[in-house]
Amino acid sequence: MSETEFRIFNGAFSIGADLIYAALFTAFFKSFIKRQKLLIVFSIYILFELICNQAALPQGSFGLILMAMLLAVSKWIGLEKSLIFLLTLFYFNARISSGLLVQSLYFIIEHSLPFYLEPLEAVFFRTAFLITLFLLSHVTTLAVMLFALRRQMWKQKIILHRRELCYISLVPTAGILFGQMISRLLVEFKDGVLLQLYERHPTFLAIVPILALLFYAGAYLTIVFQQEMTALRKKQTVHYVEYQQTQTIRARIHEAEQFYTHIRQLKHDMRNHMTNIKVLADHGEYANLKDYIARMNESISDFELTLQTGNPITDVIINDTRRQSLDLDIRFQTDFHYPKQGFYDAFDMGIILQNLLQNAIEACEKVNDNERFIELTGKKMGRFFLINVKNSFIGDVVFGQDGLPITTKKEDITMHGIGLYNVRWEAEKYMGELELKTDQQEFSATVLLQERSSL
């Protein structure tokens, strides 16, 4: 390889390396943003890589500039600033860690090859071969590291507050600083003499890669730990919500019992009412008679559960939904029959119905009046019990990583999906499942429960 060919190779190598690293960086963002936005990320990376190379900025400044630019266009690419910060930080931590790992391997291979006084063309070829080998090894290692990070981050979304963001950033930031420091020490010129760190301190040949790997592993495990903490907090919230719902159901059952008691009292007093009606009729006081009957009818209807399902808990919840639907002009249809066998806990069934029906009502409130509907069915099928709730909705339903719809509520993001998460939790008690699907502007939630003989 001649000197001219080596110069051409070196220029092409530099451009090719920049394109490859830009592609890896963009691929790292792939699972978190829409495909059409990936070109923006790729273009920003290449643009600022070229600017930093031309301006000969200090080592490490490129990452800061790139992060600042991505944060500035966060709305354009549709990504939260905290997630952009973390993804960029994890990328450069993985890039530096993988670079230090490969650098040690590169040093070993370079010094294991016999060195002879070769023609200049052979020296150029040997150099081109080694740096190409280094690039391929680095790219492969970095791709594996980024893939592992992205897959883990995609498993469960982390709700990031300032404290969590600072905590997660500690290890990758320390890894980047460590890598920058070691990179400055790898090769030095002193009094015109080339000094290499691994030649002066051979033990660093093992220590540096191990530390680099530990910094990467620490960043990875930090994500895992934070996800577990997020899942634990969500479970605690779910159990708290379930407890609150159970208490509410108990209170409503107590009210229903009082209603039934009042109705029994009314029936007991019916003989007196009939006597009063006869007296008013005999005296021709028809206006008073009409008012008296109207008051009786109002008293009875106020404490009557119109829909009977076969269980007081489901009676209360479904009748409450019916009353809410009437107030909101929602067409409510139900064909729900509580299973007679004692294989299902009534409170579990109540929590499922309450969450599904409440979500349906909230969705219908956004729909035009004449298009609002809720359909509830519940029927036994062999050893299974099938619950289905269909309702109208408007807009698009976007499902998250957990398979549940992503909430559009901004006031309390931590409560995202708690209702349906509770439904899924209850279904899993009975070795069942929750299935959600949309068909045009109809949302359907189906819960399949299996009999449990231990109840």
C-alpha cells in the first residue's frame, strides 16, 4: 500500500467510522422514538461529529454538545428530556467501556505480531489492517453492549424524577470520566519519545478492561435495580388501590343493606299506607292522594336495585354504573349473571367490574352524546367465567410496554394503568388473563377466569 493509498484509506476510514457510530447511536434510540424521527437523530450526530472534528475540540466535548442539541430538539423527536439524557449517557459509557476492552486486545495483537524492518508499503498495509481490526472489534462489542442495554430498558419504563435521574446517572458518568482519563494516559509523548501506558505498567493491561467492564455492568445493573424499584412501587400502589376499592365496595354493600331494610320497613308499613290512601279516596282528596302516592313511589324507587345479578356486590356496582350512565346519557346494556358456585370471590369480581366499568364511563364521557354506549356481559362457560365490557371511545389507543393503554392524564402519571393493572392482577389469581383490543371506535376488555376449588 503506497502512501497515497494509505492517505485515501485513512480519510475513508474516518468517514466510515463516523457513519457506523452514528448508525449505532441511532439504533440505540430506535425502540423509543418513531422511525421517521430516527433520521433527525442520525443527522444531528453526523453534523456535530464533523463540526467537532474540524474544530479540533477537546476530547469528550462531542458527547456534551450532542446531548445538549438532542435535549433542545426533544419535542421534535417526541422523547422526554430525561430519557434523552440517559440514552446519550449510556451510549457513551458503553462506547468508552467497549473501547477500553478492545484497546487492550489491540495492544496484545499488535505486540504479538513480529516486527521486521519492512518496506514502507508493508508498514502502511500493517497499520491499515490493525486499525480496521480495531474498528470491527469495537463496533461488534459496542453493538452487543447497546443491544443488552436497550432490551433491558425496553422491558419496563422507568418513571424518572430528579432523584432517580441523579442516582442512575452516577455510574455511567463515572465510567465516562474514567475512560476519558485512561484514554489520555494510553499514549504520551515525552521528550520526543512515545510512551504507552501498557508498556510502562503491564498490570494495567488487565486492570483497565476489568474496570471498564465493571462500569458498564454497574450501569446495566442500575437500570435493573431501578426497574425493580419502580415495579415494587407500582405493586404497592396497586394493593393500596385494591384495598381502597374493597373498602368502597364494603361501604356500598352496607348502604345497600340499609336500603333493603328501608324497603322492608316500607312493605311492613304498606297496610298503613293503604289505609291512608283509602281515607283520602273516600274523602275525595284526590290531589293529596296523588301527592301521597308519588311520595311513596319516590321512596321505594330511590332504594331499589333495578338490576339483579345474583350477588349483592355485583348488584351494587352494576346498578351504580347504570345510574351514572343515565346521568351521562350513556346507553347501558348488561347481561351479567353471577356464577352460583362458590369458586369465585365476590370482592375479586367486584374489583374487576368496578375498574372495567369506571374506565368505560371515563372513555364515554369524551364521546358525542348520541354515540355513547357500554355493554357488559358475564357468563359461565364450563369451568370458566367470561366477563366482557365494550364501550365507545374517541381518539387513538396506544398500548405501552406492559400491554396496557398509555394514559393521557397528565396530573398523576404514577397512577398510569393502575385500574387495568388491578384487573390483570385479579385475573391472574384465577389462572386467567385480560385481553384488550380496539375495533374502529369500540374498545373491548375481556377477562377470563378459571374456577378455583380452594375458595
